[in-house]
Amino acid sequence: MVLMKAFVNLVLTLCDAGDSVVMFAPYYFNAYMSFQMTGVTKILVGPGNPKTLYPDADWLERTLLETKPVPKLVTVVNPGNPSGTYIPEPLLKRISDLCKNAGCWLVVDNTYESLFYFKKALPDKVWKLIIYIVYDDPYAAYGMMGWRVGYVSNDIARQEFFSLQDKCINL
């Protein structure tokens, strides 16, 4: 539940009603609903490779070039939910470069990263991007019911995100 609140807050911070966004199949249904309930009207769902379930970067490249205005954000889940698929570093780097070049946000959901003890879901090279947001809520991965911990990492949108939280608290 907290994870979806974080995702909704990210969408409210980064998107306006009527914006378009990109996500990939298979996807966690709550992410799709988060876009719907925040006024995003054009939700572009990209295909995943039928064997690996990796996001189709060629499709993303075409979509970012052809869709006007450019989608406000692209979201990927790594490792995937519900698939458990781990996006390899070269593919994640390509997706991040496509987003950066198009001028759209890349939102990376790392909720289950800690279950991959032998790999990092977001390689250090990708951390050096300019336009990205990463969020995580380790309580879900570790089964810490009743605990609400997590993080959002981005210098650019941090102030807008906290301003949104202040507004919600003061309602």
C-alpha cells in the first residue's frame, strides 16, 4: 500500500491531467490504476519480449520519437512485478538513454531489488543519469508488515515531491 502511495505521489508530482505515459507489459495493475486516477489519459503499454519479458526498447524508441507531445514519463519495474524478470544493465542503460534524449522522466521501481543478492537492480552507471527517479519500499521485500519505510531518489523533483506531501498532510 505504501509503495502505491509513493507511486501516486510521483505521478502527481511529475504529470498533469491529460499527459501521456509509458509502461511495459506485464505490469502491476496498481501502477496502471495510479495513472488513471490521477488524470493521465494516454497510457501507452509497451510489449515485453514473450520469452524474457524484458521491455522492448525498439518499441520505446519509436514511441518516444512518434508520440507528440512526448510522454511525460516511462516506468519500468526491476526486478519485474509480477514476472520477477531482472532487466540486464545494457538494456536498462539503453532505456535510460532513450528517456534522457527524449526529455522524459524514467521512473524505476526497485521494490524487490533486495531479493537479488547477487546483482543490483539499478547499476551504478544508470545512477549517473540526469532525468530519473528511483523509489523503493524495502518493507514489502522483507515482509515487514506494519512498517512503512522507503525512499525516493532524485535531486530535480525533490522539492516538488515534498511540497505535494505537505499539501496532502495539510488537507
